[in-house]
Amino acid sequence: MTYRVKLEVFEGPFDLLFHLIEKNEVDIYDIPIAEITAQYLQYLEDMRYFDIEVASEFLVMAATLIQIKSRMLLPQQEEDGTEEDIDPRQQLVERLIEYRKYKGITEELKKREDKYQLLLFREPSPVESYVDYEPILINIDISDLCKAFDSVMKRYSSLYNEDTGLERSIRRESITVVDKIKYITNRLRYEKEVLFQSLFGDGETRESIVVTFLAMLELIRLKRIMVEQRNTFGDIIIRNRKTKAGDK
Amino acid sequence: MDKKEFKGIIEALLFVSGDPVSIRDLAGALEIEQKEVMEIIREMKDQYNFERRGIQIIEVDGHFQLATRPEHFEFIQRLYSPQRKQGLSQAALETLAIIAYKQPITRAEIDTIRGVQSDKALYTLSERKLIQEVDRLDTVGRPILYGTTIEFLRYFGFKSIDDLPQLLEEQITYLDENTR
């Protein structure tokens, strides 16, 4: 015995509705809701028959269609007596039209995909092994950074001697590393060199100092900045790192 | 340096890079104006086309890249039998179309337009670097805002985002008809 399964697959309830509207050649602005609803439900029936799991979105749409159908049967009477003249189909139609816009584009994209898949490209040459990039840390190692961080923290605690003992409150994180990365890169856009100390203002909270420091470490990890100490115990200077073409 | 020399250098830079190179980087390497680079590349493109060379220069969002020609794919296939990449699924294409026109957009907004969940499609599109997280919406849960990438433009052969086909806008909307 052979089964002839002829059941189109639809991306979602809108996709199916569209198919039905097109198949029946009806006006999208004047959908014969009873007829379309019946066909829609029939399709879900078929899906069940073929043991295809019906996604919940299809069921929600079925309910919506039935609701619209019933509202169309009843004369709408507002509480204040005026007749409501909004078509119960309106919202559905608006969404269908919105969906249709992108459906057309989807087909266009498919065509272009087929065409441009035939273009091939080179892998980048492994120039990294021939070219020396600017180093990231110059005359400096991680302990120097730690020292610099310590001194900032010391300045902070001498300004605000807040460590009074047991009382502690946990505040919501208000400054993110991302914010501080933006802050540092922004300053580097306008200043060629930025002093490490100058990243921390006097009024900063401990949290803000820590986050700024983390942001700087992150930028080092991403190889976007370089950190230099020109003489021992000197100021630590942050600069943008020159990168290869295309690096962002 | 004469123009011929510049052409040679640009060719070398594009060859080595493989990836698209920005006009800014090219101008920087050659130490000439971007306008001049544009002019030279335009000439190179014409030349390549006229001589029916096996490579062409394609433009993506102010970046240039060397590529083979579609009509040669057949031969490349004979030599290497490269597997044609699996095209994107209908769901992925649909999701991508929505993102392309409505970016930046959240997953919830995409789901509303499509009427189905799009997380799987979004995952595939991110994997293939056709979309990226561009920002987060400043609201409960800070949902991700998605946008398309340069790879998206290249993949579909668009020069820039303005190159996207026009959406078929309905002149007479349902609303107009109703209020008339």
C-alpha cells in the first residue's frame, strides 16, 4: 500500500493563511472569514492525521479566526449605544499585510543567495607570521599595573574612609564594563595618550574604579590598546594600538 | 608613483587580505586620497571586466574584495568539486528579511511579524555571521537588538544597505479604506 502524502509545509500561521488567500483568489481586504477558517482548520486536521505536531502558534491563530468569525456574526453594539464600525478582521489583515511585505523580500533574497553563492573568495594570507605587530605592554608587566591600581585604591580610601565595620550594603551594579570601555575608547579618540591616573576622577566610587580597571584589562585582552611605562615608577600611559587592516 | 603602480599595489593588498578591505585602509596604505582610490578601483573593475579576467573586484559597504566570477563556478567545481553551501532555510531567510528592513529589532518584534518563534533562525543567522547583536533595548530584560552585518551584504551581493530592494508598500491600506 502506498501513501501519497501531499501536505505543504508552512513556516507559521501567517504563511498558511496567505497560501489559503492566494489559493482561493480572495481579496486580502475582504477575507471570507468563514470559508478561510474552515480551510485553515481542515489543514490542522490534516496535519494531525499525518502525525505532524501542530505548533501552538497555529492553534492560537485558529482560535483568533474563530473569534473573528463569531464577532462577524453578531451585530456589534457598544455600551453607549453607538454601533462599532471597526471590522473585526482589521487587526488580522494589518498583520497579514505586514507579513506579506517581508515574504516578497524573502523570495528576492533566495534568488540572490543562489546567484552569489557562485562567487568564491580567498582566505586571508597568514601575514601575521611575517609581520611584527606593535606590542601591547611596553616596559611594563602585570605587577606594575597592579601597583598602579593599588595606588588608585589607596587614594580612594584616604578620601573616603568608609570601611567602618560590619555595616554593608549591596548596591545594584550601575556602571558596566561596557560603559567604561566606551569611555576609554572615546577618550583615546580625541587624546593621543591618556594617563592611567587620569581615568579615575576624585569623586569615583570603589565600584567605578574597579570597573574602569576591568575595562582597561579587557581592552588589553582585545589588543585594542597598548600600555607603556616610559621610566621606572613613571606614569602609565595608554595609547590606541595600531592594528592590521580590517581589524576593529 | 604612476597609476599603474597604484593598481598593482591595490591588487596585491586585496589579494593578501582575502577579506574585504575598507577604502579608508587602502587610502591609508597608499597614502593617497580616498577619492583617488575609488577612481583607480573603478578603472580596475572596468579593466577586469573588459579583459574578462577570472577575478573581479566586488564592493561591499565601502569595502573591496577579490572574488571569482559566477560563470566560472562550474569549472572550479570540476577541479575541486566544492560542496555548494547549504542555502538558508525559509525561516532563516524570512527572519533575515525582517531584520534587514527593521533593524535594530528585538526577537519579540520579529516573532510578532512572523507569527512564530524565531530563536532557531536567529541562532543560524548569528552562526553564519549574517546578523549581529548591535545593542540592547533599554527596557525590562534588556533584550538584544539585532542588525545585519557586512557579511550579509556580501552574501546577497548588495553594495550597501541602501541597495536593498524596496518593500512593496501598500498605497491604500486597510485603514484608509475603512475610514473613507
